[in-house]
Amino acid sequence: MTSVSRHPRVGITANVKVNDRQELDFVCGQVYYEAVQAAGGEPVLIPPQSDLAAVVAARAPFDGLLFTGGPDLSGDFVPPHAESKVMHPLRQPWDLALLAAALRWPEMPLLCICLGCQELNVVCGGTLIPHLPDVGTEIEHRRFGTAENWHTATAIAGSRLGGIVGTDEIPVNSSHHQAVDRLGDGLQVVARAPDGTVEALEHVEAPDRFLVALQWHPERIIDHSPHLAIFQAFVNACNAMKETPHGH
């Protein structure tokens, strides 16, 4: 019997919301699913758990992990701020534990978006700016209403990101008010906004591994080729993971 080839399976972190019955719903924006599918991957939601030791179970079934956007982080790595909208207490410890574990799985491709980028930085020992308007950035990084908030980001030549998007300067969409401050250990900044705000990170100690963190939201703008290319490169790395003995 001929085996049926499957798509690379991408685990996606979930947001936690309290519904009208005061029960917890684990949710993720449709655009994340669609972006992974457009690139040839199979998206699978990973609900957060209170047992943080359960993160080890995420290694075997997935060929890559996508850390999604969401509400704000809180804790020692970001001072409290009146404008912060912190995430449900079930999500933050799970996300950080899962990401810390995933960093120890050197073959696992990782794509970290917006909140995910900030999570990567703090897991690696970095800190965050609690509210960008307080530091006098020249660009409005928050999104108001439904229209995308566009500005440019300049990728460093020779970075993985620069190779993927094929150009140094790309238009990006912005909807955040926290951002990377002190850089975490082992990370390098590979893109910045014109005002200096960190827009992308990679891991200097794993140059052969797909590990890209973006402060913007490429999943919402895959009709622009550089942003679809990011998902295609990620899913291609997940496909290579699927074919290795390390995967399953």
C-alpha cells in the first residue's frame, strides 16, 4: 500500500478568552491558519495548559511552531503600564515554557509573530519597552480601526529574513505598543523601523535553523509577496523537519 504524504504540521499558540458562560475558549485568528495553509502547511492549535511540563508533548507531533500575537506580557521583563492589556494568566507561563523548551529542540523551525517576537526576547533574558509612545518614537506603531497601519522596515543584508524577502526595505503592518528593549542572549536584530524600533530578530547561535521573529503581522498581508514568502520559507523548513528522523 502506498503511504499518503501529509502536509507539514504547524503547531500554533492560542489566545485565551472568557466566554459569556465564564468558561475559557482557546482561539486563534483565522488569518494565521490561512497563511500556513497558503504556504502548504497544516495548522493545528495548541491550547495552553496549567501543567507546564506538558510542553514536551509538543515536540513529537509538530514539524514547526508558530508563536502568535496577542495581548501584552507582564512581569519582571516589562514594567507595568496603564496602557497594558495583559493576557489571560493561563497563556503567558505556557507560551514562555513552550518557547523555552522549543529553543532546546535545535531542529524545530520557529516563527514568532508580534507578541511571539517579544516572548522570544524575554525567554532569552531580554526586556521590553512597556509603551512606545513614552519613548518618543517617530512612528505610530499602534493600529486603530480596521485599516492596516503601514511603515517600512529595513532588513540586514545577509540575514535569513533579508534572503527570504529579497530586498532590504519592505513595507510592514504595525499593531503593537510594546517592543524589544534590551536584547536577549544569543539574539541579533535583523530589521528595524526608520525610528529604530526593533522589527525582527534571529538567533546568532543557530544560523542553520529557521528561527525568525517579527514584530509585524505578515499573516494579515500575505497578498504582498514578501510576507507570503516568509510563510513559504517557514513551511519549507517544517517540511524538511518532517523528512528527518528527528521529527517523529
